[in-house]
Amino acid sequence: MPGLVRVVAALVALASVPGLSGCSGAGRDSATVAQPTSPAVAPAPVPEDSRPAGPRRTEEPVPEDSQEEARPEPVAAAPAAREPLEITFVGDIIFGRYRTAGFDPIVGEGERPFDDILNTMRSDLLIGNLETPLVYELPVKSPIGAKFAFGASKEMAQHLVDGGFAALSLANNHSFDQRAEGLLQSPKILDELGIVPLGASRSEPPVFRVETFERRGWKIGLIAVTSRRNAPQFPNTPELPFLSTNDFEMTLGPLIDGARATHDLLIVFVHWGEEYADAPGAHQQRQARALLDRGADLVVGHHPHVLQGIEQYGKKAIAYSLGNFLFENTHEIPRLTGVLRARFSGKSCLETLTFHPAYIKRTPSKHPVPATKGMGKTVRARMLSLSEAQGTKLEASGEDLVLRGDCAASG
């Protein structure tokens, strides 16, 4: 009996230890501690969306025993693909010249010189070289008395609006043909007409600058300069953005460096070269390539008054001269012209460079028209030959010539 008493006493002692009930319904691996029971109290009703979470069920692991499954970081939606951008360029534009008897206008009364080629020029951004200064009152006689002197009134410049021009370069060798009045009034008149003046002469620095355009989500920077001028820099007159061709990369390179990160495209529009030469000089090619290496996307030239070839340089290009566009010289070679269309893919890569042949028609007054049939063949033959001399083969596509870029390899 004493032994039996001791066993019963031991069992009673074990039963008195909290948590060691042989009837516990908890699983063997559970770390949940059973709570003592208490009289049930009816809880106050709680709105469904604000009820606290119920007590943890015994089969749920506690935080110390498990880690929440890692969730992937939210991924931002990819931006919508940017649409391609097209920019068109044309060469030299004037509205008349001075002769011994006075000013001889090109455009007749009531005529619209760009109407026949409007569809060819149409793009997201149309740019040309305005070879003539603009003044509010055009003098009867040339203020500089030169053999080749140009000028135009604000009324004549209205044709530029009708043609759809977004920007025009004033950086050329005829910028001083109306003296200081032309330097000061040309950019003002263009501004009043809603056209951006590129390469305007300035009284305050910086003379060389990037003009920025925004089109369809693109940010385009244009730099207009000239390596040609007919007059020196006079005191107390606005300064022309003039550079020796050999100094292009040294002066414009830092400008390109500073603008590259904030622009989708950078284009240099330059007045350079030798008049009536079929090909650019070696120094032009060297400097144009250096500007592309520095970060420019395209170099487009004017001044020689004739078409010169196109050069493909890596994934970029150089159009050395677009020749005349609206001009008084309609001799056989100077009248050959065209519209250059640069199409850039959404990756800011030159997708195609299309040359639309044109020529300056002599009647009823001088004006540019698309070149088709025999005249188209003549213009294409010149551009094909001169571009091949630059190591570049253009493809015929209907009446046009096309240079295809290498956007597929641009990533």
C-alpha cells in the first residue's frame, strides 16, 4: 500500500503542472500555449471591414518559426514606344537680288513659290537656309553696293510661313547685305511670323548655341553656324556665329557635350565649302566626322549653290550641300536641288535618309518643283555619282534616293 500511495501522489503532482494535460488537442509541433477558459461574454458587433484578425489557429506557424515568402518588387510598366520622327531640310532661299536698276524680285505678285513642293517638304520639322536678310522696309538700292546683294521685306517672308517652315538659318555670308538693320530685324521678323531664327547674330554671348525644339515627345537640338562671311565683324554690331571650318570641333564640341544628355537628337546645320564645287574639301569631311564622333547625329550643309553628295558615317550621315532651293540662278547645274528627309526611329537612330529630287522651274517665275521623268533622272544621276565618291551607295526608290541606316544594331 505505501508504494501505491507514492504512485498516486506522483500522478497528482504531475497533473498539477500547468500545460501538461494529457487531453490537449494541440498538435505535437505547435508552439501555441492553451489559455485557461473563462465565462463566455457576448462581444459587441463590429463592422465587417474593421474587425480585427481572429486568434491564430494552432496549426498556423508563428513568425519566429517561418519567414514570409519573398514577393517580387513591382515592375514599372515599360514606356510606350516613341513614334518615329521626320525632319526635312532644304538649301538656300532668297526672294530677289539687287541689280544696277534696283531690287529685282524672284516671286511675282500673287504667286506662292512653295505650293508645288509643299507635300514633299511636309514633316514634323522643316528647316532651310535663309540666304537673305529681312527688313521691315526694303531699300530700293543695295545698302552695301555689292554685285551680289540680297534682301527681302516682311511681306515677302510671309511665303516662308505658307511653305510651312519651322526654323531658318541666318548664319551665312549674306547676313550683312542689309547692314546692321538686317542683322537686328531678321530674327525679329521671323519671330513675329512664328519661325525660329537659327544662327542669328547676337550682341551678347553665347554666340554659338543650341536651339531646342520639341516634337511628338522628341527633344531636338539644332546648331547653326557659318564658315563664310562677306564682311568682317564691325564694332557695335551683333556678332555672326562665324567659325573657320578647322575650328568646328574645338568650338562646337563642348556645345555638343553639354547638350547631349538633355536632347534626343543633335543636328549641325552649316554654311560652308566652295561655291559650285562638286565635292567638299578634306577639311570639311574631317570636321564633320569629328562632330558626329563628338555626339551630333547629323550634319547638313549649304552654300556651294550646287548639290553635293551624301556620306554615311557609321550609323550617322553628312549631307555636304543641298544647293539652291528658291534662287535666281537657274543654270543647268545650280537649278538641280532637292528635299532631304531624315527619319529617326524611336531609339534616336537614323532609320532612313531620303533625298527627294527637285529643280528650280523658271516659269511663270522661279520656284522649286519635284523633279520627275527626265529631270528627275538628271538630279538622281548627280546625287548617285557624288555620293558614291564619298563611299556611299544610295538606293533608288521610285523617284527618290534612300540611304538606309542600321537601327537594328542600335539595341
